[in-house]
Amino acid sequence: MPTEPRTRPRERDRDRRTTAVAALLLAASAAALTYVLLGGHHDPVEKAAEPAPSRLPAS
């Protein structure tokens, strides 16, 4: 039996996870930027026909 300490394979897993998360964030950022640059959502915001009722009692 060898008495040498074992190496930790978990560090590689953490590096892979970090790389995967970074790649997903980069892809999401690129998708959002592309969406905005290509025009995104064009429908106008609808405005209320009447103002919201006041919560204060009429005096």
C-alpha cells in the first residue's frame, strides 16, 4: 500500500463547473445583446384610459 497522499480530483470538477457557468453566462449575454441590437420587442406600451382611483377619501 502506498503511503503517499491522494490527489484531489474535485478541483478539476470545480474548474469544469466554473467554466460551464461562465460559458452559460456568456451565451446569455450574447443572446440578450443580439435581441436588443436586432430590435427586440416593438409593441407600444398600453396606457390606462383613466387614471387609477385615488386612495384618499374625497373631501
